[in-house]
Amino acid sequence: MSPEERRAIDLLRLVPYGRVATSMRALPCLAVARHIVADGGVVLRMHAGFGHHRACHGSVVAYGADNFNSGAERLWSVQLTGLATVVEPTSAELELFGPAPRFAHGECFDPVHLRIEPQFVTVHTQESSVHREFQGAR
């Protein structure tokens, strides 16, 4: 794994949620997922009731996470693509996820887990434009 790929995976550890992109019935699909980093891969927890895991399983998907709502001066975004497979997480992985939500869209949360083995990983960063505007006003 290259230093940039390692950095991207490390950044994912800093935020709990991201978005997985795939296609369902030939249409683009973007779904929120809780993630953890485990053994160089990314494990997602999603609500099974939405059926997104079925569209992802066995397919190459894209996953992205960022710190855009953190208020940090240095913003980053991580994107990765890789093969997704439905998995049973280990007890250590379940512990990293923490408690699951009680409900999803008004129904009891039914967790399902996907593992993505990253093939392509990128990181994009930028400094907050608000911070730069204030620097120029001095």
C-alpha cells in the first residue's frame, strides 16, 4: 500500500460515516453507511431493509467519506473503489462499530455488513476558503 493510500485509510478512522455508491436496477444509488477500518479493508454497517447491500454484494463499488462538516481549516475527502462482499463481522469489529441505531426510516434497524477491499484510493484536501478570506482581510 502506498503512503497516500495508507494516509487515506488512516483518515477514514477519523470519521464514522460515509457514502457508498453503486447502481440498482441500472440507476445510480448513493447510500449512507457506518464504517470501520479493519485489516486494510473497510467494513460497512447498513440497514438491510433498504436492500442496498444486495446491489453492492459482488460488485465494484465506490465509497467516500470526508470531514466537511467538522469546522476544520484543512478539509479532506477520501474516495476508494473496490469489490464489496457481504460479511459477518468479528466480535472485535462489532465492538469498533459501537451500538447500532434503533430505527432506520421508521422500522427496526436490521444490520448487514459489507467489506470493501480497496483497489484504488485517493485523498483530496483543501484549506477552508473562509480561513483564507480572513487572512486576506488583515
